[in-house]
Amino acid sequence: MNIKHLLSAILLGSSISAVAQNSNVAYAITGDGNRDYLWMNIRQVDLGNGQVGNTIFQRSNTAFTLTDVKSKAIVTQAATTNGNIFSDRNYPTTSFVAAAAVDNRSNRLFFTPMRMNELRWLNLDIKNETPSFFTLQSDVLKFGDVNDEANHITRMVIAGDGNGYAVTNDGNHLIKFTTARTPVITDLGNLVDAEKNPVSVHNKCTSWGGDMIADAYGKLYIISAAHQVFVLDINSRIATHAGTITGLPAGYTTNGAAVNADGKIVVSSANSFEGYFQCSLDNLAAVKIEGSDIKYNASDLANGNLLFQKEADAARQNAFASAIPVTRDIPQGDNRIFPNPVTDNVFNILFENRKEGNYTIVLTDLAGRTIQSKLVNISKGTQTQSMKLSGKPSKGMYMVKVLDEQKQVVFTERLVIQ
């Protein structure tokens, strides 16, 4: 690749990600506060401090327009004044909302009202204007009885590939939608449990509800209302259990999830007024955001940030650096794996100032599932060991762990496979 073109691509990718990650602004679906459980309002929230800010849309108060993208028919607030906003299809957030996602490129908030077979979105490029909603009916979203909770869409996100993804409560429908002016909606099929999952992604008690986030390497993450976390491969639809979020108050359901500017996962509850909590994917130990809002419960959180965006940016920079000839072919500083990203199925691990003996190199996915391992013997002095990838692992981020003879972790590093 021409270095000039490579640099342009890297700078463009970095600038796009910087826009997403420099902001802690997210959108929360809330009630009116004070133990109101009618999730029909859209408010801004700062994920840095958990404070609720601007109200974008408030039920029964905010004027609006709702445009059917197929018929071009436009409905205004006046048309629903005498109707029941909780069941009127012409009301933007009728029948409550539990799934929403932000598309940074078009600056739109996508969502699906429960008990309806429609994809809707709100143009966020509003100042003092009347909020403009749009709706698209689709047979793809007709899953059966609309009153059956199994068929409700409660998880949604815009992934790193620019497409939207949503999942029904029961996990039997993974929905993909484009973010074009008129979205194309596709049902990709049911989720598949990884072989060693301790809990099923389909289990009503453990795995329904919640929200979904995405990472910069093409993976999705389902966070159920019962705190269970699954890593979802879009192509295979395999959901791998990654652990359970701990440290949350009793009765705190995790209904909303988004990524803050620091790359942490922030969660909210639709049923609890205990504020916002954050955790990292590494240990899933939740810590309360002190001073966060306790007035508004939130059934969903949405923004355009991706997990591991900083790591992806670093990988782009490393890719550019590797295109420039250098005289030293071992990693600098604390980095022990090279090349990183991997492009030709072989990477090296640097063992420096390590005791002589046997070590085990373990390659895992982000869910902790072992992909392959290798036993090596290390002698005195600086030494490198190579590891060839078996099969064809999917592109994305993985973890490399080095264990000593007592099976204790010596060091761990992330590895990007391109």
C-alpha cells in the first residue's frame, strides 16, 4: 500500500474514532422520575458523572413530527392529543422503549417501541426545532404475538461495521439494519450458545432484557438484565458467556449499557434509582459513579462509542509504523508481542530476563476461551519464541497469556489479528 494513502486512512480512522470517544454524551430512555416506570422520554446523560442533562423528548409535553418513510405521511402532536399515547401507533415512543442505538455518522437515535413491528429513529441534529421522528414498518420485525415478552426487542447497538443490530428477549432473532436513509432490515436468525456456556443466552431468568454494546473489532456484547455478559460473533451468531457483572445493589437490573470516553462500560437500571455504575470488561466489577443521577431510572442507554477504540487506534498506528523500515525488529518498552497486528499468521513473544524453564503460551478470545496453546522452553538471556496461528481465526482482538511452570500468569497482552 502507498504510505501516503496508508497515512491518510489512519488519520481518517483516528479522527472518526476521536469524535466518538472524546464525548461522554449518551441518550437515556427514562420515565418522568420519582419512581415513574413509563419509559417514553429521551434525555441526554453525561457518562462521565452520571448526570442527566437536556430533555430531548418528554411524553405529553414535547411537540413532534412522525414521518412514515414509505407512505410519506406525517403525523404531528395534534393528531394524538385526544388519543391514548400508550397505545397510539402515531405516538413516537408509544408502548415504551427498551432498545436504542446512536449512529454517529448520521447523528440519529434508532429505537424500537415494544409490542410494535417498526424501526424508528430521531434526528439528533435539533436545536430549538421540533423533534423529527421517522418510522419504518417491516414484516421482518413481525415475530408473532406482540404481547409476548419473548418477542420484544430489548437490545440494540450500532456496530463498528456501521450497521445496526438488535436482539429479541428470547435470543431467537438477531436483527441487522442498515443506517441508510431507508434502512434495510434483515433477520439473521437465532443466537447459538457456545458449547461451554454455564448459562444459556436464551434463558429467561438469566439472559433476557438488558442492552447491547459493540467493540472496534466487530464483536457485540449482550448485557442481560440479570448482569450476564455474552460476547456475540455476528457471522456465526455464537454467544459466548464472558462472566457476570458484580458489585451492583440488590434489585439493580442492568437495562441500559454504553461505553464512556475512557472505554469503560456504564450501566443503568430501569427499576432501581441507585444511580449509574461503571465497570471494565477485564473484571466486570461494578463501581458506582459517585454523584450520579438517582431521579431518573433508564430502560436503555445509547451512544456511538465502541469498546477497545483506543486499542484499535494504536493498532492502526502500529500498522503505519510497520510500513516504515526500522533497524530494530523487537518490540519497544513493555510490549512483548510482535508484530502486532498480525497479518501473516505468525507472531513472536519476547522473553527477556526470565528464569530458565518451561512456559506455556495461551491464545484466547476476549471471552477467555482458549484458541490454541504452545509449550516452550526458555534459557538464559533474551530469547524470542514464535507461534503460528492454527486454522484461520477471525479478524479482531485476542489475548496472549504466558504461564510459568506453576501455571501462574507471567504477563498478558492484547493481540490484533488482521
